Amino acid sequence: MRDTSGMLQMSLSWLGLGPVAASPWLLLLLAAVSWLLARVLAWTYACYDNARRLRCFPQPPKRNWFLGHLGLVQPTEEGLRVLTQLVVNNPQGYMIWMGPIIPLVIFCHPDLVRSITNASAAVAPKNSFFYEFLKPWLGDGLLLSAGDKWSRHRRMLTPAFHFNILKSYVKIFNDSAKVMHAKWQCLITEGHTRLNMFEHISLMTLDSLQKCVFSFDSNCQEKPIGYIAAILELSALVAKRHQQLFQYKDFVYYLTPDGQRFRRACHQVHDFTDAVIRERRRTLPDEGADDFLKAKAKTKTLDFIDVLLLTKDEDGTGLSDEDIRAEADTFMFAGHDTTASGLSWVLYNLAKHPEYQERCRQEVEELLKDREPKEIECPGFTGNSWGLKAFNSSPGTPAASSIQSPFSKHCHIASSSPIVCHLQFFSALFCALETQKGPRPSLCLLGAPSLVE
């Protein structure tokens, strides 16, 4: 033992530790510090190498070395002008830094966006970095799940989007739109000349979704509703958290006032959804699935919760209450936000270009003729509809030059929203997509509106 102790002292004498070096706890501490130092050095080199590889992408000037480009584009009209200028200056795409070590590559050109959206999940997996902010709220629904669970849920949810089910929702959409129009008429009568279009359309889409998902009419467009306010608050808090570098870690975020508000709003949304699911499950055994479907078919009120409760996979296994809640909450969030953004964007472009607005108005008047709007269903629109062509013109459609409709051509060019891709460890994406070699990119499609003239 003396010889061994002497050897330990001699072998570590160069560190200046002296005879105390024989302590096993000190040796363990030394090993831990060495391991931590090695990890820090490896991580530092990886960040440096990542930044070096990403120099091929243009980037605007940083606000400072620590914040990077955080706060460069504010959620204001001025922020939209900044974003517009960024797209004009970089029509293919550009890169920004969320803090000192988190790079975001933003694609603006439809061809680049198509490369990402058409890529398999193995090449462009869902990114967990920003999506983790949504997980306490949305759970493991279609938006956040991956792999076998995503595939199983996607198959089971397909019946919910059958045309015969969606067709019955048109009356709901019409009724919600009429309420919104009536509010606008009141504002005009009262002398208002401006309104927040996105706010009104968001309430309209939430009103429609609440009726289609839960068969629940909350009248949320005309009076404040706690459940709807919670959804809007959660959306705003998630967007705000993206810009708060020090709140990216959950243990820090939930100590802040915003984190506590987020947790309370999550509980409120989950309690509402759970109550609806429990009530529907309670009624199902009494009636039986077949009788339940027949009763629903007579009233044309088969909603999303009904479909989720009745759907089965190949083994005859249904979705758990937790899975149903995740899917319902996911569609309430993703459905209202994307639809409201799209409708607001179309109305913005129609307002900027009165000639196309007039063509759409003529088409609607021709379609309605002597009928009431509530009598119009999806089959009433023809393939030559200016409105339908406008909605169908997206980065996934053929090149703008091949579209004959002027309105379609304009919307295709003006609506090429950049796709934001979060890349953690990543070698020049353009090369990686072409050769399928190099580090695998980890992508997060966040979407941001652009105003390309």
C-alpha cells in the first residue's frame, strides 16, 4: 500500500498536489473536471466549425455579438418592413443568429422551400428545439409527434377530413363569417375607420373551429371567453419566448411571470378539452357507435372529437384520452393560426390591388345571383374561380410564369413566405440537399410572412 501511495504521489507531483493527491475523492473530482473541460472544448469547437460552414449564407448586420439578430424583426408594422427589405435584399434566403450560438437559415425562394418540404423525415426531421416550447400545451399530436406514432395517428385521423364531413362545416363557416361582418358594420356605423384585421379573423377562425371540433358555440366573437382567451395568450407567449434568449430553458422560464401565465393557460385549455372528452365518452356506451353515428348523420353535426373517439387502428385499438386531447388542442392552435394568417394575407393583397379585388367581387356576385350566401357550398366554385386559384397558388405550385390567371400569378409571387429553418449542427445546406452527404440538417419550419412586391 505504501508503494502504491508513493507512486500516486509521484505520478501527480507535477500537478503540485503533493501528498494530498492520494485521496480518491480528489482523483474523482479531477476526472470530472477533466471530462467537463473536454466537453466544453468539444462543444466550443463544434459551434465554431458550424459557424464557419454557415458563412456561405448572407446575413444582415447583427445587433450585437451576444444577441445576434434577436429583436431585429419586431411584431409591428415597422418590423414587417424590415422583414420585407431583408427578403428584397436576399431573394434566395439568408441567415440570422438567435443569440450567440443558435443559427436560423431563412429560405425565401419557392424552389428552396420545396426542397425542404418535399424531403423525407430522415433528411429533414422535425426540430425539437423550438417545438419543445409547444409541447406542454399541444402534447404529442400530429404537429409534434414523429415516427411510428405520427404515422399511426395520421392514418387514424384521415376519416376526419373526408369530403362529406368537411362539406357539412360550410354552414358553420358562413355563420361565423356573418358574425364577423356584422361586427364590422357596427364599427363603421360608430365611425371607426381602422381595425385590427388579424385579431378579428383569428376570433372568427377560433369560433368556427370550436364549433367544428367540439360542437360548442361560445359566441366568442362578441364576448370574452376564458378558453379562447387562453389559446390566444398561449400563442402570444410562445412567440414572445422565441425572442427571450434567457427563457429557452424550462427551469428558468417557469420561474418567470410569463412562464407562470403559460402554465395557468395550459391548465385552462386542458381542463376544457378533458371535460368535453369525458362527456362524449360517457354518452358513447349508452348509444353504441352505430346508433351514435346515425344520430349525428341526421343532424350533420359529426365533429372532430366524435371522429377521434370512434376511430380505430388496424388492431382495433382506439386513441387514449391523452391522445385525443393532444390532437384536439393541436388543431385548435394550428387550425386557427394558419387560417387566420392566410386569410389576412389574401385580404391584404386584395386591398393593395383593387383591380383583382373587383374581379373577385364580380365572381362572388355571379356565383350568388339570387341565392343567399348560406346556400353556397364548396361544389359551387368552379375550377376557374379567381379565389380558388389565389388560394392554390403557393410555393408548391408550378412556376408563376406557367399560371395563366393574373391574380394567381400575383399571389404566387407576393405570397412566397420565407421558411425559417433551425439548424443545430449542419454543413452547407445547399450542398447537403444536392448530394445527401454531410451532417444531417435539423429543421424547424416556423413560417414568416413576407411582402415581396
